[in-house]
Amino acid sequence: MLYPLSTLLLLPFLLIQGRRVRRDTPRLPEPPGERHGQQGEGAPLRVLILGDSAAAGVGARHQDEALSGRLVTALAERHRVSWTLLAQTGRTSSDVLTALAEQPTESYDVALVSVGVNDVTGRTGTRDWQANLGALVADLRTRLNVRYILFTAVPPMGRFPALPQPLRWYLGLRADQLNGLLQSVCAAEAGCDYLAVPFPLDANLMASDGFHPGRDAYTLWGQYGAQRITDWHLSRQA
């Protein structure tokens, strides 16, 4: 109830601030580097990294320092990792679903999904958000044979330094709401998990635009993601 009421009361301020943020925030590129490959020795593990600009590594200088590089490097300590990055700046959950549907059929063991920021800023409705998540799970499982789907939490937009108040509070509120729905989907679906990385309250973890993760944040994210994936893999062998 608070979100629609806030929308109604704050709309003029939010529109003005939103335009200013889009105008003034530096637009960082997706970093160069490989988007598929193989690394490490050990038990084979096929990994798909899927999603938006954070999944694509915006804020890092190279893919080696971005989510894909940090995740694969951590997993490669135990596994022979075959990995693919399918991500692009600006994608909503609907866009990610479309991009996934256009991807050739291939089998993966694990998918790590980063989505939600553009659903917050683009005001994706609650029903559409839930429907898109359900469709993503279904396509990953049935067409790509993914056995473990790890959804990363929508980041704490209420702490993004690039956002002024009250826009920061408003987007943070909606991010929290989408996270609650995401947690419910993960709890209801076998083989789905929810990853909330405990990022410290440190502005130095952010990229220069104040909106995306920086190198150290990607390292932390990759380590936590790799640990969760490793725990899942070990549980299957027990």
C-alpha cells in the first residue's frame, strides 16, 4: 500500500529527479573480455550467467574483474568450468526472458541470474514480475536443463549514492518489494535459491557512476555465488 501511495504523492518530484539522474549519471560501458570459455580442472560444471548491466560487468574494467570473471575464477578452484555470459545493459526481466528464448538450446548445470534494477526503474508491475520470474525458471529448466538456479537479490537501491532523496528511498522501497516476491518464487520452486550478498556500507565498493558495483563488489559477489554453487554441488554428492 505504501508504494502506490508514495507514487501518487511524490510523482512530480520523482519525475524531476529521475530526469536529472538520467542526465547527470555517467554512462559506463560494458567491459571488454570473453563472454564464454573454459577454466580450471576437476569435476565438470556448466554455468550460465544471465541478466542485466551488473551481470554484464558494468563498472569493471574487464570481464576478468566483473561478475563472470570473479565467479568463474572461484569455481575453477574445484571444477572444470564451461561458462557463458548472456547479459546486456538495460534489460528488464521481460528482456532477459526474450534474450534467453533466442539463445540456442544448450545444457547447463547452473544459472546465476541478476535482474530487477531495470524492473524497479521501469516500474514493472507485480504480476508481470512474478510471471517473468516463473517463465525464466521454466525455460531454464525445460529447455536448457539447468538443475540449480541462483537468483541474486535486487541490489539495495535505497543506498545508491547516485540517487537523490526521495527518489532513493522510493526506489529502495520497490527493490525491497521485488526481493520479497523473488524470495517467494525461490522458496516455491525446487532447485531455485536466493542470494543476498552482505555488501558493506562502503561507497568505495561502487563504480564511479554511483549506480553499479565496482571491482571489489564484483569480487565479493563472485565469491558468495561460487560458495553457494559449490555447496549445492557437494550436496548432490552426499
